[in-house]
Amino acid sequence: MEWYLPLVWAGIIGSAVVLYVILDGFDLGIGVLFPFARDDAERDQMMASIAPFWDGNETWLVMGGVGLLVAFPPAYAIVMPAFYLPVMVMLLALVFRGVAFEFRGVGENKALWNIAFTAGSAIAGFAQGTILGGLVQGVRVENSAYTGGPFDWATPFALLCGCGVLCGYALLGATWLVMKTSGPVADRARKHAIWLLYFVLIFMAAVSLWTPIEFAQIRERWFSLPNFFYLWPVLLFTLLTAFVGWVALRMDNETVPFFATIVLFLLGFAGLGVSRFPYLVPPSLTIWQTAAPPASQSFMLVGTAVLLPLVLAYTAYVYWLFRGKIGPGESYHR
């Protein structure tokens, strides 16, 4: 087996997941913030800020799932039964949220669709956090098959991760509104972002303390020498990024808070990746043990090398085309 192919595919899948979390995270966060708007006019402005982007963002979720299936089929066969319930809840919530997004604009009763949009966004975000927490804490595997129960993922640690991801999405949504809207919506979002930044840091600290205490493999990875000296800058960069975002919010900067929040997410995922790499199914199966045959990975890599740049280019073009702020009563659509 070419040793580098699993590494390449792990990088592709990891990048797809990160892109999904960042790009779909802010519109999920706007759904979480929906109840805090004063009226439907403000909610219309919030939805207008994400209207050109929200449905395309989920492309990366599909790519991550399909990439796992074709590049690491044994891992897919283990992970899906382990997280069947939260995955199904997440997918149904995303569908429910998409229906609410479309029907809210044409329905007579916006109040019901507002509730549906908020519920779908919050449930999907929370489910994604519990899946992440379940993967970090590990999956029971024997003879390359899942041997746990349907609720093994439902632990206090996974629920903590679910709440943390939900707060992170809300912070992304608030900073997006600061960057992309004007008027009372942007002013209120700035106030929400400051408080959400505090909560996100609390959740990040809780996860950072819980994982080495609870999981010996992670404790050894972070606190053994010389790893400790190599990895402690992650904490320093996290605190520095949070401080930059906080100062930018206090100084009424419009763009820095959003990108600082993205960096916080990247640092959080980097920390989790360092904690569990190279285990794709923690704590027992590595990316090499679960990799598809080299011929399969090579074949799929050719198609990915052609399509991925096109998807990235299209995504960048859409964000550039619909740049600029949305004011009260305005929309990108004419």
C-alpha cells in the first residue's frame, strides 16, 4: 500500500469537514440567533445575508461523507452504526431547516416557520457536536466491527461538545451579521458576539481539561516530553486569537471578528486532530488500517483532483459576487 494515499485522503476529508463547519456554521448560527431578533423585518434581513450561500455550503458535508465511504470503507462501516441516531437527527434537521428557509418567504404564518428554522438549525448543530464528541471519546470495536450500543455516544462529554459547537456556530453567525449587515441587526449581533465569545472560550477550556483527564491516550499525547513543548503554542494562539476578536468587537471592527472566529475553530480542530491522529476510529483503528485498496484511492483521487478545484473556484466566485452589506429592507435578489 502506498503509505501516502491514506494521508492525502485524510487531508481531503478533514478539509471538507472544516469547510463545512465554517461555511455552514454561520448560517446555522443565524438560525440559533433568530429568536433574538425584534421582528420579522430583522429576521428577513438576517436571512437575506445568507440567501445566496446557505444551500451550497452543505456540498462539503456530502463530500466529507462520500470521501469517508470511498477512501476508508471499514471506518465508514463502523462509524455509521455507532452514530446512526445523531446522524439521522442531523440530516432530518437540515432538511427541516431547508424547508423552513424556503417556505418562510411564501408562507402566510411566518411565526411557525421561524420556529422551524430555529429548531432545525439548533438541533443540527447540537447533533454535529455530539458526533464530534463521540468520535473523540472513542468507539468500541472488535474484529473490525462496531460492538457498542445505539446510545454509546450519549455521554456527558459528547453533550458538552454539542453545546460547545452550538455556541461556536452562534458566534460565527453573530460575527457574520456584524460583517454583512447594517443597522440594528448588526449592532445587536455585536453585543451577542461578545458574550458568545466568552461562552465559547469556557467550552473550549472545559473540553481541553476534560480530554486529558478522561482519556489516557490524549493525556500522553499532550503532556509527554517533548510533545508538550511542541504543542503548548496551540493554547497560546487560541488565547491570542480570542483577544484579537474581542478587541475588534469592542472597537467596532466589521471583518476581523468573523475571521478571528474562523481561526478559533481551526485551532480547536487542530487540537482535536493532534489528540487523536492517526486514529480514524479512536482509539484503535488508524487511517492505514481502514484505508481502501490503493487502486480505489488512486482512481477516486483523479476525479477529486479535477472536481475539487472547480467547486472551490465556484464557491469563491459566489462569495465574491455577493459581497457587500445587507441593510434593513434590502436583498441581494432584484
